[in-house]
Amino acid sequence: MSVILQPTHPVEVETRKQVLVSQSGTGARRAVRKSRAFRFYTLEFHGRKQSEYSALEPVWAANYPKSTIEWVNSVLDASGQFYFDSPLKWSPTLNNLFDYAFSLKRRDAQALVAQESNVLPFGPSYGYEVNPDKETSVSDSVSYARAAEAVSSERRLISLVFRARSLAETLLMEQFWDYYYPCSKIAFTEPVLGVDGEFWIDSNFKWRVLANHLTEYSFAVREV
């Protein structure tokens, strides 16, 4: 079944993998990849006519949760078969006007694209968060006397953000993320302090479509 869906912008998208990751105090990482990368779209529709919602609800009821619909939306780089991935939510806003929302999961995994370099291809925007941290073993007694030891050196966790980017850039970074997360090291230079070194990608890839060809995206990296 093919459907036409034109959600309200911005649209939240997350490219996810099921992984199990552990990292030792020396920085060695073990990762078990449980799945390839799949896209999840959170779609919201604001100020829509009741007739639009009434046409959509039977489609959701007939296909949720195990059947797929065909959906194509070039602005969101969406194409193929999708599962409804959530209950359907709606609320009346004015007479004959509705807000409604649901999530979709793409049935097919993202195609893995080999990368020529492990250097992060685009620089982040200002406003990212940096959290220096150590692996520690800490025990406080009932008197608050502390026995503690650092079991790793200081490492930085950096939550990178990339604002006002093109869709083309976002898709290239998604391919880079997919190729290296979670098992392979990347090279990255933190531009403010000039920290230059190797990092693990440490999160799923989140992106938001703000308008036609205008996006922002984010993911975290952890110092090796």
C-alpha cells in the first residue's frame, strides 16, 4: 500500500543500531553489533483537516504493527517500505482541525558505504558539550570517609552538534557514522582546545529536517 505523507517541519529522524559496547580503563573497546543501521521517523501533522486524519487512521489500523506501507518523501530522504512504529496520537485543535502524530521505522537497513578516510569530514557548530571524565572506583563509608581510585586516565566525551547543514552533508555524515560506529576509531581535532586524537563514535545518529535541504544533526564521540 502506497501512502502520501507530508508532515509538519521540523521532522525528527534517528538512525539507530542495536549494539553492546564495553570499554576498559585502558581505553580498549569491545563491541558487539546486534543490527545494521535503521532509520526511525517521528512524524507530526499540525492543523490538518478532519478528512485527512480520517483517511489515515484506517491505514494505521490495518497495518500496525506488522505490515508495511510504501512511502516516498524526497525532502526527508525517505523511500521504501515502512512499519508504523508507534500508536497513533491525535487531538482536536479547532473545529474540524486536528493535530496527529506517529512514528515510522524503515523496513530495510541502510546500505553500508565504505569510507576512504577515518577523519571526521565536517566540523561541528559551536554549542557542543564536552565532558572530561575518568573511570573510577569509589566507596564512601557511613561516616563519608572515602576510598577512591581512578582506573583510567582522563578522557573527553564530546556531544557534537551540526546546525544549518544541507541534506547532502547530513547523508554523507550518516554514512561515515554507519561505517565507524561502534567498533572503529575516527580521527578528530576539537577546534577550540585543539585536542587532536582518536575517538570512538559513542551514540546513535540523530538528525532533524527543518525545511527543504536544511537540516541539523548530532552524535557523540569519546576519546580513546
